[in-house]
Amino acid sequence: MASFEKAKKSHQKYHRERGQLKSRKKYGLLEKHKDYVLRAKDYHKKQNRLKALKEKALNRNPDEFYFKMINNKTKDGVHTIKRTTKHTADALKLMKTQDLNYINTKRSMEAKKIEKLQSVLHMLGDEDDLQPTNHHIIFVDSKREAKSFDIAAHFDTVPELVSRKYNRPRIETLKNGVIQTPGVETLKKLERQRQRCYEELRERIEREKKMKLVSEELELQKHLMGKGRREKIQKDDESPPVYKWRRERKR
């Protein structure tokens, strides 16, 4: 029976909703019933809200009082709140100290993550801005031994792998065939992963530098809130200004 109903509907005429008349196109799209339902619901919702507010205003006790009425007022139909709370110098200094402690905590966490990333990456590749100036120093007994020194024999590897900073297997490992040459796709995947790690490391280093500047700025503001005559001796756009406090005789 269900299949018969479907077959019957397939031969029915396609129903098209009436569009806007050509002479009334200047009024926009023709409103359908579903559009009217949404507009009516929104209208009645607003009317009910206004009715409830009017009843609340009529039933309000004229002797009712709240302390917020002192600082609250309506200006041109807009409800405004008068801010009268003022913090003392000691309270502001305490808040600056709390902000400074928070920034220092976040900065130490960022420094630990940077150190962890550096230990994992071992500074591989050709990243000039992150490349460390490390040297491998080998001591010998005489100048003759230094001239005839064989680096490949010292590291127990083949001469082709001496210049590597990582993945430098020994000759015995190469003979046993334990090390397998990875495919091209694997190398590309490792390279992309390494680039992402370096990008994350670079972003964390920049974030740590910005936190350092914010920490220095908060430290300076905390000192400026204290007593003492001072003068500005240095001002730089990239770093907070430098002040010099005058010496005062202690009583």
C-alpha cells in the first residue's frame, strides 16, 4: 500500500507557491504563511513582555528602597551606573604585585616548555635563528697525532656520516642491516613534523619575550607607585623606560 501511495504521488502535479506579482516587485518578496507565523510569534512575545513589565511597575511598592538606587539612574532612556569605587594606592600596588606574579608564573611555564622542545628537537636542521654554536672538542697527545687523526674511526662510522649532527649509526650497526633507509613519503612526513615543531618553538620564544617586557613594565609601575624623587634617563620604544631615583638621606 505504501509503494502505491508513493507511485501515486510521483504522477501528481508539482505544487508551486505563488510569487510576487510583477507590478508589486517594488514591495519585495511575497510573504508566505511560515513567514507570517514567525513575525506573529515575535510580535506577541514582545507584547507579552511589555505587559509583564507594566504590571510589575504598577504593583511596585513606592516605599521600596535599594542601596543601588543611589548610584543608578536613567538618562535619556538609558540605564547607567555611576562608578564611585576608588582604589587606594596600597590596593593598586597589591594588584600590580598579583599581576606581576601571574605573568612571572606564566613566563616560567613557557620557559620550561621551550626547554623541553629544545631537548626533543636537538636543534636539527638549518634554522639559523635557533642554531646553537656547539663544538665537539677532542684532545690528543701530540701534534703528529692531531695531523693523522681520523674522525670517522674515532666515531666508529663511515666518512659519509661524519658531518651529521644526528642519526649517525656505527659501522657494526650498518653491517648488520639494522638501520633501514626510510622512504620518500616518510622523510617528507618527518620533515613536516619537524618544521611544525620549530614553528611552535619560535612562537613560544616570541611569547616568552613579550611576557618578559610585560613583566618589566609591571615591575616599573610598581616601583613608580612608591615614594622618592626620580627622573627618566632612558626611553626606548621596544623596552620600558629607565628611571633613576635620587638619593635621599634617611632620617
